Amino acid sequence: MSYDALFSPIKLRGLELKNRIVLPGMNTKLVKNKHDVADDLPAYHAARAAGGCGLNIVELVSICPECHAYLYLGLYNEHHRDELKKVTKAIHDNGGKAAVQIWHGGFVPADFFDKTNKLETPETLTVERIHEIIKQFGASAKLAVEAGFDALELHGAHTYLPHEFMNPSLNTRTDEYGNQSLENRCRFNLEVIREMRANMPEDMPLLMRLDAVDEMLPKVTTVEETIQFINWAEEAGVDAIDLSRGNARSLATVYEVPPYNLEPGFNMENIAKIKKAINIPVIGVGRVNMPELANKLIEDGDIDMIAVGRAQLADAEWCNKAKEGRECDIRRCIGCTEGCYDKVIDPKATHITCTRNPMLCLEYKGMPKAETAKNVMIIGGGIGGLVTAEILKERGHNPVVYEASECPGGRFVLAGKAPKKQEFEDAVKWEVEQCKKMGIEIKTNTTVTPEMIAEVKPDHVVVATGSEFAMPDLPGVDGADIVTAEDVLAGKAEAKGEILILGGGLVGCETAQYLVNKGEKNVRVMDSRRVGKAMGMLRSMFLDIEYPGKTIQKSNRSKVTAIGDHTVDYKFTDKFKKTSNKSRSFDTLVLATGAKSRPTEDLTSKCEELGIAYNVIGDAKKVNMGIDATADAYKVGMEI
């Protein structure tokens, strides 16, 4: 299939882009010590420029020390400028064009501050400091030009300082920059635009990121006010508008990095309304992860360009594959947000990563060919085993996958049964097809025994046998009308009447969603911790957005101590509540109490006896998330 609209050129001022695809600025955590760029950030951008992207927008850069949180690079001195030259060169050398987000974070980066930072919001700034910040935006723009960028982007969305000035809830000033009128609320942004424009070449385009919808705050900037501002911004020097969604002071933060709860293109209706009323080109943002939808949105005139962000994290060759008609080969983003968001807010994580693409941010390492081709037995055809096989094959080894069941896929197949998670099952089916295309043999209905290892005599063994349901150690757990969440999701068991789900992790909460969507009216989730905590922040927030009030009832910090005849005994784990035993009845009890690694000692012992090198990966090593299984797959695949 051809995508003529998507791959048609577009001109912004004096800059011609070869296609309509934009890699938006996304936090990678690759900046070193706040001030330096190593090999990884240029290689990350080089991969996506070589992958065919029309415009790479480098993640936001701070305009001053006050807002320079540790996650980000600065752009307020010559050292920052020279460091960013490494990135622009990498993009240009690989056939791309480069832009950068110029940024003052206002409220948002407070959690990432160190002692050099100072919280600056509209309510804390003097007029003199406002004027100084405006000048700093201009100085940063000048340095960006010197760094070799082809375009600049002013970030005015997501509760950053320009957004705070525009929003009537976040701007409580009473002077000329205050919220008495739209003109006053927009004054700061328009002065910043004029200052940046004055420090840029005449033919260099200036973009601005805004929220298409300002929402979930006591007072918001209306769509009509946003349209008016964009028309003023055009007069001040903005050449294209980049319309995102979300803020960090409400549940609307879920729209900034949209998980699988949101359908691809979820923001486009809002964007199309704005586009009809303005004159400058519009970049659409809204979890568009496949070229068919991207092309149609441009073809229909809803947008002019498309931000393809997480999809290009999952597959750096997204653009080339789409242009060449190989869309079936695109490694598709599944919206899990485990690597691209959860790792950003995890202080232990050194960079973002991706469940589908564990090589993300490690592109600089390449994919070196193996010195000696080895015959590798991979025991287990789940996501970890399949990805291991692909990496080994690409490096020149001879992997064979042994899967005990009739169909490969493991727990990803089960995950795909939960509401809005079909992409998970699709993903693991895609991995199976990729293995077949690469000539990797997958032996199904084959349970590997120690004797089989001795018979095959592989050079290396990878144990990826995954996990199995862990029955809780509770009195009465074998009583009537007690089923497992896995059997419910797989359609092997029913839950009816007053349903109590024991376990409020990812599986427990998704089972609750599954049952409510089927029409069950009385579903309660009970956990000794906060229900939904293990889901990750964004997906947990969607529990409240999609299932408000008592749609799914929650018993937080409630530890079950025993199971009776259609009753459970429990006590509170919250130290502020009385811990005396309580009781709750049920018609069906659903066990979602976690999983445990399948036993592997017989397999690994045989390997040791025979002197065969081996690795244990994924849930077989430690029960965790899919992203951990593919990370193990990459590590082992690169080491063998």
C-alpha cells in the first residue's frame, strides 16, 4: 500500500521536509550530568533519521540554570551549544532535519530539581524576572541556531511555564501578565515568540507545541481562546503548531504519554476543529502508531504533519518500512508505557527503554556479528524466548525455539484478552511471524527434558520457560466458587454475582475491567496494598477515569487471612485503621495473587553436568513485566 500523503514533502518557511513525519521531543534520560552528550543520544537520533523520519525534534532543553532539572540538557552557554552539535551532525549525516524544544518547565520539573534549581511559576515571578526569562528564550534560540538546528520549537504545553501563563487556573497574577483577559494571559508567550524570532534567521521555521484541549483543571483555556492565540502567534512569527494534550496537575497527565487505554488517533477530533480555524500547518499528536491512519488523517485534511513518537521508539525503521510498503514488518508500539514513561520517573533507570525494542537508547552498540555461529536451544516460546531467537539469528547464530504448548506466545497471549490490550497478543503473534521469516525453527508441543538436552547437545541453552499461577497459602482456598483470574480471562471459568477479586495488581485490575465490560455489576478488588499500584502510574490512573465511582469497588490495604464458605476474613494493613478481623461475602472469588517462576533446576543441572553454557531469562529467572523479559533477551542475545 502506498502512502502518498504521508510521504509528500512540505515546506515550512525556507525549510523543505521530505515527508510529513515528525519525531517529537521525548525524554530519553540520555543527558550526562545535565551538561554533556555521549555517544548514545546522537546514535538514538541517527537511527531514526536513517530510518526515514522527516524531522527529528530533540528533547527539551532548559533556557536557564533555574529550571535546569537533572533529566534535561541545557542550552544557555557555549558548552551546551557545542554538545548539541554532536546531535545535529548525527541527524544531518543520516539524511534528516533537526529541531529542538526550547523550554522553561515552570511547575513540572520540581520533582527533578537539585540544589541549583529554583521553582519559577507565574505566581512567583517578578516582572523584572519575566523580562529576563523572555531574553533567555531568545539567547537559547540563538545558541540553537549556532548548534546547527534547522528549526526551533517553543514548548508551551503540559503545564510548562508558557502553559501556566495561558491557563486561568494556573495564572493568578493581577498585572499585565495576569488572568484578567486572554490578551494578558497570552502576553508572555507572544513576547517570547517575538524574542525567539528576532534571534533566528528569517528563513528558519519556528514551531510551537500547545495542548489541543486544556482540561481537568478548575478553569481552562477554551478551544476558541486557543484558536485566537494561534492566530496571534502566527502574526508574532510561529510557522506551525504542534497540538498535543495533557497537563501534570490533574488526571489529564495520562494524555501526555498515552497508554493502550487510548485508541490510536484519540486526539485528532480536537485537532481537526482547531485546524479549520487557523492558517498555519498543524502537527497532530495522538498515539498514531501505524501508517494507514497517519496517511488518512493527512489525506482528509485533519492535519498537515504527524508526530510519530513512541512508534518510532519501538521501531526506528518505521518510516522506511511504511514507505517501502512493508508495514507488516513494523514492530508496533503496544502502548504499555513501561519503558518510555515508567522509566522516566524511576530514579534507578539510566535511560528509557521499550518492551518491543530493548535496543532503544543502545543503538550506539550496534548488532555485531558473532565470531562463531552457535546452535542455541531456546526453551520457551514466550516474548522473551522469541526476541532472544531473533537477536541471535541476526547476529549469525542458529537458534531453535522449543515451546511446550500448541501455540507460542506465553503470557502475552493472555494479556491480550484484557480490555483494550489486543495489541499485546498481536505483538507476540508478530514475533512468531518474524521468527518464521528469519528462518528460525519453532518446535511446538515439545516439552524439553534433561534427556532431550543431552540428545540435542546444543552449544548454548536459554531457559525462558516463564511463570505459572501461584496459589495463595490461605485456609479454604480450595473451596467452592473459587476461580483464577487467568482462567476467567482465558474463558475457561465464569465469575458471576457478587464478585470479589483477591489481588489488585495488573492482572487483578484487568480482570475487574474485563468482568465489568461483560456486564457484571458487582465487582470488588481487594489488596493488601493500594489497588492498582502495580499497574504503573498512567494505567492506574485510567482505573479512575474509565471506571469511576463504584464501577469497580476497591478495598485498599485489606489483607485476607482466611477463606470460608463464600466469605473471606481480612484485616486492614493501614496503620491508621483498626486491625481487628473483618469479613466480606462473595458469590465468586477470583484469585489474582500473582505468579511464580516455573522450576528450571532439572534443566540447568543437566547443562552444568554436560558443560553446556546456559542462561535463565524473563519470568523463569524472576517474575516481572514483559519489558524485563525482552531486556533479558537483548542482553543474552548480545552476549552469546
